[in-house]
Amino acid sequence: MLNRWLYLILAIVLEVIGTTAMKLSDGLTRLGPTVAMALCYAGAFVAMAIAIKRIDVSVAYAIWAGVGTALIAVIGMAVFDEPLTWFKLVCLALIIAGVVGLELA
């Protein structure tokens, strides 16, 4: 059985891939990315459900949401040419600091 943290990492990766596929689906009008999105989100929820059997839900969800948000922001800027600003970088750093703080608490 995979370590509980590996399930959380899997949930994050699947959610990030699913969100990227959602962007690529062009409003759910493209079949391939739409199917990929649905499968990835389903897998993410399954992996998260397994992870929170052994990780506090408050910590797991904060890590899932925070890391996922940060990764999607980076993908948006790197892949989809979204603007990179100092304010975005500061906000991403705050997200990461919050996730680390929750884990340390």
C-alpha cells in the first residue's frame, strides 16, 4: 500500500492535470481534454479520500488546495502566457508559507 503522503501527492498531480485539461477543453467543447479532466478529477478525489484516512483532513486539504493552486498558477504563466507579476509571486509565496505553517502546526 502506498504511503499516505504519496496518495496526497497523487491527488495533487491528478487535480493539476485535470485543471490543465479543463483549460484545454475550451469550455468542455473538446472531447479529449474533457474526458481527461473528468478522469483526473475522479482519480484525484479517490486518492484524496485514501489520504485523509490517515492525514488530518484540515492539513491534507490545505496542502492539496495550496500546492494545487500554486502549481496551476505557475502552469498558467508558463504554458498559457498568463502575466507574471510581483504581486502574483508574493501571493504564491504566501500560499506556500501557509501550507508549510499548517504542516508544522
